Amino acid sequence: MAVTDLIEDYLLMWILLSVGLGIAVPEIAVVTRASTVILAVMIGSISLTLSVEQFRQIRTRTLGLVLMCHVTMPFLAFGVARGLGLSPELTIGFVILGAVTPELVTPVMTELAGGDTALSTTALVVIGIGSVGFIPAVVALLAGGIAVPTMPIVEQLVVAVVAPMLVAVGARAWQPDRVGAYDAYYPAISATMVILIIGGVTAANAAIIRSNISLLAGVGVGVLILNALGYGIGFGISRGRDRSTRIASVLSIGMRDFAVAAALVIAAGLPTIASVPAVAFGVVEMATSASLAKWFRQTD
């Protein structure tokens, strides 16, 4: 088995190991010092798989519905956190988780499930660019009494999300054959960055996690609810549409980029505990999305 297959096929296992290592060895929190670089590599590498051709066959109305539902996610996340009585810091973590882009591997999962990859890819790019203004605004609106420095969030989004994404898509449009020759490696590189950042942010919260297991119970319930709500909304807006559109809608709304959320919390100087929802969501999402993709394939 190739190294790339070992990383991609067993990503959930690596994430679980990374979380366990972070709790056992808090010293690896040093990884978070390079969170901006890790995030840029993660975004840039997976974005190298996106071609301009993928964006030309999208139904504008369908894309608009997906984007509208995306806007509701941080408000739903806020409601879930408040409903569970979580702290303001954890609530910010939930809001950021709801506001970030769909998971970077959403197009890959959509393809595996037999869905409209072009739709999920376009949603990913459009939301990624729009996140520069959307995330700081919605976090400031729902901060719940916590002083949130929005400028660092904007800077991190521009430097580590939007710029790498645009450069990567531009590079593929400019040299499609040369860039495409390494398509087999880009998802594995991105997945490796996910593993690194999740281990780092877990380590940064190791003391809190060890001393308050009940905290994880509340957060765990919250991320399960948020994940299910996203899938449910995606299914609801795509009822009556073709199967491929339904799959892309469900995954694009239900899957949140937990690694981006965790990295943003650290890079923007927010309380490290705010990254705990992202870590928990990552474990839940990897399991549920893989199960959904398998179910969609079996019901084809």
C-alpha cells in the first residue's frame, strides 16, 4: 500500500491517534506556533486539485441555496452551544466551526459518494473567499461578551486560506498538466497537515481536557447535533432534485472544516479552549461522512 493511501484511507485512525497523543504529550502544542504555515499548506495542497472547468457547469440557484444554508450554520452552532449551557469561550469555538468553509475533502467525499463534485467544489471556493468578511463579522456579532480581535482573524483568512486557494487554482489553470501530474499526492499532504494541527491544538488543551471530562461530554453532544443539523438542512433544500445534487448539498453543508477552525482559533490569539469543539467535531465528522458516502454508494 502506498503512503498516500495509508494516510487517506485511515485518516480517522490518524486523527484519533493525534488527539490521543496530544492529550498524553502536551509538549507537542509547540506545533501550533506554525499554525499559519500548516493551514496554508493544507489549503494550498488540496486546492491544487481544483480546476476552472469544474466551476462552469453549476446551477446558480442550487449554489445559492447551499450558500444561504451555510450562512445559517454559525447561528445554529451558537444556538446549540447556548442550549447546552456551554461557556462563552466554547460558544465562540462553535460559532467559528459553523462559519468556516466546508471540509476541504468535501469534493473528494462527494466524488466517492457519486455526487456533484463540481457543486461541492464551487461552494468550497466561493465560501472560502467570502469567509474573509463573513467569519469576523459573525464572530463579533455572536461573541457573547468575549473581546474578539477580528483583524487577526481577517489576516489569517487572507494569508492562510484565500491566498493559497487562489494561487493553487491559478497555478492549475496556468499549468494543468504539470500540476495535475501530482494529483495523487495533494490530498495526502493536506490530510497530514490536518493530523498535525489537530494534535497540536489538542495538546494545547490537554490540561483542561484531563481535568474536566464532563466538558467533553457537553461538547460531544453539541458537535453531534451540529453535524446532524447540517446534513439535515442539506437534505431538506435538495429534496426533489437529482441524486448527485442532493449528495453534494448534504455533504457541503454538514461537513465543517474543523482543522481550519482549530487553526484559526490559535492563530488569531483566541482562548485555546475555543478549539475544543473543532477537535471533537473532526472525530465525529470523519466517522459520519465516511458512513454517509458508503450509504450513498450502496443506494445508487
